[in-house]
Amino acid sequence: MNINNLEKCFYEASKLNKKYVGVKIKMQGFPKPEIIINENANLDEKFTYYKKAYNEDLMLKTFNGIKIIGFTYGDTFADIEKDLIK
């Protein structure tokens, strides 16, 4: 899993007009990852942010205790939950 895979996820979600992209983030010091849900209208700007803020391996550039560990797209929060919360 790398930044190119994340870009593909955002691209496919936009192309298929999916409502949401969910991103699962592991943070040092927290017992469970957090899920961020991005709406379709924000996808281009949000991916631009991720590309600037995260390195090739999806680690936050400014703090290596934060890493993207999963992502998916869907039309409902339940779709996102099904793929990212196990």
C-alpha cells in the first residue's frame, strides 16, 4: 500500500461518482485507528492534501507516528465501515 494506491482509490471514486472515500489512520498513542470520511465534492483537494502531507509509504511527513493504513470508497458510511473496520 502506497501513495499511488491511494491516488487510484480517489480517482476511481471520482470516476464512479461514489459519495465518499474513507481513510483509516493509525496514530501513535491511540488504541484504535480513526476513520476519516471525505465527501465526493472534496476529493480533488483532499487528495492534493494527502499527497503533500504524506510520503510514498503513507507516513505523515512531519511525524512518523501517524500513518494511513487503509482506504476505500462507497456510497454509504456502512460501505466504508464494512471495508475499514474489522
